[in-house]
Amino acid sequence: MREMKDSGVEWIGEIPDDWEIIANKHLMKKVKNIRTQYTGEDVLSLTMRGVIVRDLDNPSGKMPATFDGYQFVEAGNLLMCLFDIDVTPRCIGLIKNDGVCSPAYSQFKLGTIADASYYYYYYLNLDNTKELLHLAKNLRHSLTEEQLGAVPTVLPPMKEQQKIAFFLDEKLAQVETLIANVQKQIEKLKAYKQSLITEVVTKGIDPTVPMKDSCIDWIGEMPKHWEKLRVKYIGNTQNGISKGGEYFGNGYPFVSYGDVYKNMELPSEVAGLVESTEIERENYSVKKGDIFFTRTSETIEEVGFSSVCTETIENATFAGFLIRLRPFNDALTTQYAKYYFRGEHIRRYLVKEMNLVTRASLGQGLLRAMTVLIPPHNEQIAIADFLDKKCAQIDRLIAIKQSKIEKLEQYKRSLIYEYVTGKKEVS
């Protein structure tokens, strides 16, 4: 067992006796090479998956109008985000091929005593815990080059740096494969849950009942004894409240876009607050039985998601990016509606009918024209009870697998910490 010594740095702890602690500025230097005109190089981005090449033919996320003024970056250097480090998911990446990227990022070239792969893992360890956040005390939580240069950093012998980096490359690749396999299982369970919901809310739970053509191409056949109603005959629709940013953060409960998008049932207590008037709280109220829909987004995949309100949220209002459907009566039970409007057939309807301009948008007219299948009241209750049980079983399986992924992610983080700080030695 090798001899250890105190590093004198709290987040590093003990290190091997033959390792040193030096300031980061002695290991790497910042380089910036701005290209005034883009000439077709690979466009790179710093992501949770590392520094990746952007697919310009099928872009995802925001794209600038031009790549003129981007900086040229070289394979073998490190790419860092030194601003907004409190909210940026990943602030460090290893550049694996030449290209251009946003000049907002900082590129660092390693010196002869430093291995880029090893120091990628070293700073990934610090990024995992946001260890340097205490240094970024300004408004945008940014680090200066001088602050980064003063950060105490371990310096193992070069051969050991390379050995650690190679070991972590192999070991973490194995763990990533395990995570990817579990994630695929989760996606299959989610797809099964979605198809189950769609099947049950459009075909019922009794496979022996006579069927008829619904005359709706995005639904197909439906039980013969069910009715059809357009949304406009079920309830009133209304867009949410629109206020300036200065009104948010204090006041009364506020149902946000995320509250609806992430939940089939609204939380009984929402996190958002808004300064609203008594008239606004009356006009944009959130009452038991209301159904909310996400109204607008950059992509169609996020539009038209629904969430039902099972208990009135007193004094609450809801966001302008939402539509509220308030039923006239109990023709449509809340629990059945919870599942009906989350079915795949709703996605098919929106994709067929929605016109995309710069943003995907669900207008009240389109929502009001949507056809809803209405089973008898007792059958709606039976369908909701059936799906409650089935979906709870699927959700439990998903939670178990999600827990496995979290444990594997924790294992990854502990591996990196233990080896880059010398707590464990590569055999």
C-alpha cells in the first residue's frame, strides 16, 4: 500500500506521497482563435455527452443565424464553460476533433507535464460537485481566467496520469453501456404505458364489445355504444394569464407550463408565485375538474400535453402558455380525462392539424374542434381504475430501473474521484 499525505486542499483530501499540488495556471493556458468567416468546419457543442459535432442538417436546440465569429478549437485541448456554472449541466469537455464553437467558451491547451484526458477527468470530478461555485460570486456565477489559474490541482507523474485516464476511459465506457441498456428498458416501459393508455381510452377494457368506425382517422374503431363529442360541447376554453417578469416570485400560487407538462395530475401545491389581482384570480382560477393543456413551444412534441386538477388550488392563476378547459358538467369524469388526453391519438391529431411557423402552437379553435370519445359514466370510472392500477405497476418498474441508473451514475462519480485524487491506484 503506497504512502499518502495531506494535500492541504479540502476537496482533494489525501494524495499519494509522490504527487504534487500546483496552481492550475502551470498546467494549461487559454488560447482563442476567432474565425471571422465560417468556412465549413465541424461545429462543436459542449454537452452532457461531451464535446459533440452538431448535426447541421437536423439541428436540435437553438442555432445561430451564422457561425461567423466562432472560435477554432483543436483536438486534444479542453473546452470549459466558465459562466453560469451554477446552472450549466456540464462545464468541461475534451475536444476530440478540430472544429469551431461559440466564442463564449474557453479553450485551454495543456503543457508538457499534463495529460489532457487525465485533467478532463480531474475537472469533471469538480464539475460533478460544482466544487468551484464558491469562487464565482458575481451575478452570472462566472470564473475569471485568473481564478481558474489559481485553483490548486494535483500533479501525478505523467505516466500515472496517462494510466489513470486510460483506465477511466475503459471502465466508464462499460458503465455507460450498462446505463444505456437500462435506459432502453425504461423507454420500452414508457412506450408500453403510452400504448396501453391509448388502447384503453379508445377501445375500452372489454374486448368482446361490438365496435364501429369512429370516422376519425387518428382513432379508428371505437366501441359501438360510446358517444363522440367535440371539446367545444364539453366545456369552455381559456388561455392563461400574461404578466411581466417583475410580477413573479411573490404573491399567490401560479400553475406553470412545467406543472402541466410533467404531471398528469396537477400538484396540490405548486412552487410558482405571482402577484395577481382579485379579478385575475377569478378569471384565471384553477378549480377541481379543470383540464389544462400546454399551448405553445418550440417543438410540436411538447404541445398539447394535459394535466387535470383534482382539487381546487385556492387563489391560483395559470400561465399564458396554457389553455384551461373547464367542463360544463360531469359528462367527462376527471380521472378518465386524465388518461384520455394523454393518449397517442391526441399526438396524432395535433401532428395532423397543427401548422408550424416559428413555434408550435395549440390554439383554442384547434382544441375546441378535437373529438373526444365519451364512454358511459360507470365505464369511464372503470377505465380510470384499471389504468390507475396498471400504470402504477409500470411506474414502479420504471422507478426501480431509474434507481439503478442513479446508482450507476454515482458509481461513475466515485470512480473518477477516487482515481484522479489517488485514493485508488490503477493496478
